[in-house]
Amino acid sequence: MQKIRICILLLICALFVSCAEKQVDAELIYLDEHQKETLYSVKKTDNPEDVKKLFEILDQTKINTSFNGVAMKLNTNVEGFIKIQGTELRTIDLRYTMDVSAKSNLRKYRFDGNILIDGYTKTNSDSLSFDTKYKLKGDIQNDDEFLYLIGNLDNGNTHLSIKNKIDISYITENYKAMIISFIDVLKYYSLSSVLPNINEMIDWFNIIIVDTTKDSFTLRLTIPTEKIWEELDLKENIEMDVKISCKHLLPTEITCSADQLITGLLENEYVEKYLSSEVTVEKSKFSATLALEYGYYTIQELTKEQKEEYKIYSIQG
């Protein structure tokens, strides 16, 4: 029996070892000075000169444009716990999440998707306590003229059904041509033509390579909050990871956490709201993940009859 147990343990260990993902270099194919396809290995590094060399290679690499659109999934989470000391102590506890899933056909200037926003704000004090719950769930589509939104909005015990269309003809007139030609433009534009000061950007954001697989590499950008949001007086920086596909040379995943930024924003908001009170943010959290997948997508457009069921909603400026 003891031998059987040992054999089972060894098999389990072997399974875990075989399933573990090994760190390997990313593989890029670029055109050298003789216009010959050459393999370049991207390695994990925090040396800015190595990163600048990578961007030189990217400038000589052709983007694979074998796709007509992109599917995306966005997940965000915001949390906070605030204490406000005035004539009495008041606490505010809040949490909100947003999930968006959408797909687009860029060549046809069409997309459809759904959005879910869910959360609450709880306010407590000796004299007043209330709990606000908020939930928005909807589906969104477009054509050249309108953005179509159908869904439900729940605010506490209040339920509202939404079925509106918003005029986007101005956006179509000014940006449709650019959007439908975007994929073709990628064939001819080099990285340096889009980002002429790339070396300065690498130094400014302290860009490093934090992870690699055979088919991708992940860049980490350190965003200096004190220079971008000077009014918040923040010292800590925001880190953003961008995973790049070696095939398309486009982002496939972007992740970001910015707890200190949310702390500053919450402090500003509630200091302004309770001018004579002392505001302390005891807990804050912000995280976001955007996943992108490039491929061929067909968008099922609403019929003429279905479009007529939507009521025009006018946004007042």
C-alpha cells in the first residue's frame, strides 16, 4: 500500500511539472537591412536599451492584417470606504463593477455588444443612513445613423426599461472613413511614423518587458500620476501591463490597477461635497482588464422594422 501511495504522489508531481508553463522567449519575424525575413527573440528585461532595440525591430516588422474586426471584453472594479468627520461621523461604503463584451466589424463600421454596471453606495451616520443600489444592463448596436440601446436600469426600487436610439451621424460623417480603412492603413504605417518620439516615451513611462511566451510579450508602463494628475498630489505611480501579439503586433490584453488614483479622486470628490469636514479614505481599489481578439466577425444588424421600435433620445448639450 505504501508503494502505491508513493507511485500516485510521483505521478501527481510529474503532472504538475509537465503542466507548468515554462518561460520562453517571444519570436518576432522582421525584415533586416537586406529585406530578408529574420527571427528576433524578445526576452524579459528591465534594461531600457534592450526595450529600445525591441522597438527598432518592431519598426521593421510588418503587421498581420488578416482580420476584419476585434472582439473585446472589459472588466472593471471600483471599491472605496470613506470616513467623514464633521459634526458627526459619517461612513460611505461603495463598490461598483462594469463588464462590457462586444465585437466589431471595422470594415463595415458595425459593432454590437452588451454592458452590465452593478454596484451600491451605503452611507451611515447616527442621524441618517441609506443604501443606494444601481444596476444597468443593456445591449448596444449601431448603423450609420444611430446608436441603438435596449436594456434595463434599476435604481433601488425604481425600474426603468430603455429602448432608445441616439443620433451618431456626426461621428459617422467625420470618422467612418478612418475606421473602415484602419486595417489597410496598418499595412503601410511603421511604428516610428505613429510614435516619432518612441525613445522618449520609453524613458518617460519606464517601459520594461515583464513576460514573454512564444507568441507574445508583455510591456509594463509606469505612469507618473503626479505629472498627469497634479491636482491630486499623488506620489505613487500607476502600472499598466500591455500584452502584445507577435502575429498582429497589436495589444491582446491590457491590465491596470490604480488604487492610489481612486484614493485621490474619492478624497477630492468628498472634500468638495463636505467642505467643512475631514475626509479619510480608509480603503480604495481600482482594477481593469481589457482582452482583445482579432478575427473575422459578422454583425447581425437590426431589421428596418426593429429599428423603428426605438425612440429617438436627444442628448442636450
